[in-house]
Amino acid sequence: MTQSDTLGLLAVKGVQLKVFCQIFPVLRHEVLGPLSSASLAAAMLRQAPEGASNEAVQQRCERLAGDLAEMLEESVGVVRELEGWLSDAGATTPCGDLLQECRKLMFSHLLLSRHGIRWPEQVVHADVPVFSTRYLVLAWLLCLLPMVPADAHLELDASEPGVWRARLPEGGGAEQPMAFNPQEVELLATAAGWRLERQDRCWSLHLPAASSA
């Protein structure tokens, strides 16, 4: 690997780390949510209802123990999934599933802003790499959102094979600091084999040939 390739790889990793920092609060909540519920269930296990029969207490404890085990298992599963953000295991997923995950991850950003995203109702099927595509799509959206006017929506379109489009509404967005610049989004797209096409009011991501075939 040449020095240029090494620097390029480090630049890609740097942008991916920025994306991870943006969505980490959501991932942290997914881990802590089940743990908080498990702590509550454990506290309830230690408190027997007054006047309850031994049989009723046993049934209650068994039910809470089952709930506790399920919550802990869920939390462990989420922690294991975090590894998929740090290293590429080569996994692929349908486009619709990946966009649905990105929708969930973007929720906190949209909750605190005066603009939103209109997610596509129809998504043409294709399998895409989870690791690189997830980072690319999130950087794409986080870069575009500051350009959306207040009380307006960024409109996503995935109804055409091989391309996803994000259309900006008329009117300029308020002056806001941008978490990402277009060059960083283009860097992730190129590294993942995608092609970013930028127009005044529409940014298009063209899928890799193997995915859109």
C-alpha cells in the first residue's frame, strides 16, 4: 500500500469516526434502555408483595426472572452489534432495511431541529454492504439537513433502480454549522464504490454496479 493509499484510508476512517460520534447517543440509549429495565426488574424481585401467598410470590419471581434474562440478553445483543460499527465483517443487507435503520438513528437529530426527512415509501430492492453504506448514508443526510429551511423536509427517493436521491425544498436553509462537508460525503462514496452527484436542489447517490445489477 502506497503512502497515498494509507492517507486516503485514514481520511475515510476519520469521516466514519465523525459519523459514529454523531449517532453514538442513540446507540448508547439502545444499550442502557434494557439495562435500566433490568435493574428495575431486579429491584422488584427483592420486594415481595404484602399478603401474597408463597405460590403467588414464586410465580411472580419466575416471571420477573424471565423478563430480567430477556432484557439482559437484548442489551448484550446491542453491545455485540456495536462491533459492526468499528470493523467491516462483510455483511450485506437489503436497501429498505438499511434505510429503516438510518431513520431510527437520525431520530434524535430530527427531534431537536425544525426540519425533517420524508423517507421513501418505495425502495427498489438491492443488497448493499452494511458497514460502508450505513456510514455513507448518515453522512449524506447529516450534510444536507442544515441546508433544509425551517419547518421543511428533505425528501428521499429510492424508487429508481441503482440510485437514491435527496431533494432539497425551495428556499435556503438557516445558517447553521455543518457537521459534514460535501467533500467528506464524496470521500465515503468513492471509497465504497458509490458515485455522488450534486445538483442545486438534488444530491444523488448511485449504487455500486454489483448492488444495482
